[in-house]
Amino acid sequence: MSTPRNYQTQAIILKQTKLGEFDKLLTIYTPEFGKLKAIAKGACRPKSKLGGNVEPLTHSLLLIARGRTLDIVTQSQMMDGFLELKGNLWRTSCGLYTLELVDLFTMENSASCSLFNLLLDTLHRLNANGSEEITLRYFELHLLDYLGYRPQLKQCVSCSSLLRPVVNSFSPRQGGILCALCAQTEPTAHPLSVDALKTLRLWESCDYNTARRVKLKPELSSELEQVLQGYLKYLLQREIKSAAWLEKLKLLRVDNNCGTN
Amino acid sequence: MSFVAEPVARLVKEFSKLPGIGPKGAQRLAYHLLRSSDEEARALAEAIVDLKEKIMLCSICFNITDRDPCPVCQDEKRDHSIICVVEKPSDISPLERTGRYNGLYHVLHGTISPAQGITAEELKIKELLSRLQGGSVKEVIIATNPNIEGETTALYLQHIIAPLGIRITHLARGLPFGAELEYADDMTLNQALEGRQEFE
């Protein structure tokens, strides 16, 4: 049986680049096919029927025609435009950070429905004005889990001994916690407080509603951010550009109140 | 062995570097110039050389110009208390065509795009802030494109200009003339409803 020429799919638009005068090359994440590239013809024209439906940070239903090299988006309907999020600089930047992570960590045509749902839920949470720090850390931890990089938090990743309630270390290279003894042989490991380890263990296994009940002090929040982003950067072997932008915004004291809504 | 004379092959190669021009198109242009008169060919060559030699950025608004400051910034009849901020030099001519705007401009030369590593430092934002320091500017119109990068830039500008106490506005958003309501996206419709106006 031949493959159908058209297919319909939900998609989160990860990024877009201009292609020629009026077209856009989209990178989208779908539940059935994973990451895809597709052309939105005429999307830059003011009267385009695709226009706003194929902007990054949008959840749309797309009808796509198979092309010889690249597929072509023929129809679109917005399912959620995350309007609250887009009216706020800090939350928009948080959303763009999640899109960049998914784009960097995924390969084309490698589907993961759980990853799609994680990204969609995260965007809904950012849109609903929740606690962005917890939302982002929960997203990072579960993204690592779905990609097969779940950090080992139960025992020492080197000697397998049970961890004592003292300051241990996190090794991005070995993908987990090192006991105080093993940490001496791993110079790149970051010290990890007991509270940070407990929080990571809880978030790894609980749902978001439980995760958001954790009261994060600024020091603990910053420690969790450093550990998780350090691990993500180690796996990617490159900087995460949107993370650097979020840092700049923090220095400018851009927070949740900066926006039009 | 090449079947085309070297000067023609060189011109074809140069034309094919231009956006939207493939090898066949480049060949067609080269042969067209070969057939055209010496004056026409020389006028084209001089126009290209002038473009690179005489064009510069205006030191005030950063629009492309052949004299510094540009005619818009020098024009005393224009309203110097309003600055319209645009992404790129080509955004100015559509605004000028309307004949409704009589203020000055400021060209950012890009938009903030965190994933591409383009942040405020890469744009002419610092220069915009120094223009606003004098106290003579009463309003800044943000005319970035209505897409995610344009909106991020607009929100950032709003954040850094607001403490100066200058009025900040942005171009109205909504349905373009000739569009169909049925196909409009949620964001556009939302903004069109918010910005609805009385019939005059």
C-alpha cells in the first residue's frame, strides 16, 4: 500500500527561518513523527492563511503534503497560541528556552509522544503564570528522562554505595551523584546540597502539581539550575543560547511583571 | 577546456552568488549584458561600485544613506520628538509611502532571537537609548514585525525605555486589508478585538 500524500498532525512550532521572499522553513515537533522540517509557502505574506499559526510557541493542527525533499504545510488551525505567555518578556523567553532544548536534543523523525506532551504541558504552565523556575527545572529533569539521560540520584554512580545525607557531588560526565569519597577523583563534579538532592529525587518521580508545592529558596533554585543546565550543556557539548539570554534578563531584573498583560 | 570566454564565465559566477539567481538565470543576465550597449553596461557597473563606495549608515538613525546625517534626520520640518523604531532599513519606505508619519526613525538592524544568540548587544539599542537621553523625545513608536522575535524585541524595548518616562506605543495589530476573518489566527483576532474602534 502506498503512503498517503497528505497527513494531519498536531505540532508545536519550534523555530522558523525565512526561505526566499515569502516562504518559511519550519521546524516542528509532532506526537506521531517527532521533529520534522516543513515549508510554509507564502507564510510571510500579510494575507497568508498560515501566518500566525506557524509562529514559534504555537500549538497548531497542520495538514501537510509529502514533498520530494521537504514536506509542505497546506492548511493550519491554531489550537493554542499561548497569548498570555507571548505578552510577557520573561515567560516568552522561558518558552523559547524549552523550544531550543527540544530542538537541540531531538533528531528528525524520531517520535516521542511523551516528549510532545511534556513540552505542551510546560508551555501551558508557562502560559498560566505559574512558578517559571520550577516549571523549567521540572521540564529539564523529565526531558533528560525521556531522552534516556535520567540522572542516577539513588546511589553513587561510581561505587554504587548508598548516599549519606551530606553534601555529595553531581557528575555530568557520569550522569549522576557521586559520594564524597568518589567525588575526590572527579574534578568536574559540582557539590550538591542535601536539599537539592531531595528536591531532584522528588521531582523525578512526582507529578507537576506535587512538584510545584516545593518552596524554593533563591539559593536552592540557583543550585538546581546550575546542576541541571551543567548536565544539559555537557550532553550537548555546547552552550544553550536561550539560557544565556535568560541570565541576561535576570541581571536586568526582568521578571514576570514585564509585559503588556 | 572551457567553452565560454573567461570574462563571461566570471560574470556568470558573480551573478549566481546573488540571492534567487541560479546558474541559468546568471547566464541569461550575462548574455543580456553582452548584447546591451557599452553605456548600459557601464551604468550598471558604476551603480554597483557607487553602492559600495558611497553608502553608509546614518550616525543618528542608522538608516542607509549617502550623506551623514541622512535627509530624514536633517529635515527641520519633521517632528523630532517622535522616533519610530524599525527592524531594518527597508521597513522605512512602506511607512513613508503612507504619508501619515512625520517623525524620525531608528533602525535596529535585526531583532532579538535568543536561540540564534542574537541579543540586545548585537542591535542598535544602546544607540537608541543615548538618543532618548536628551529629553527632547516625547514618544517612541515600536514598529517591529508582529512575530515572536519582533514581539520579544518590542517587550524588551518597553522594559528598558519605560524608566525614562517617555510615551511608548506600538503599531496597531489586527486584520490586514483584503484578509478573511475565517482564516485569521487567534492572536491576530484577539488583538483586532482589543484594538476595535468606533465608526467615525
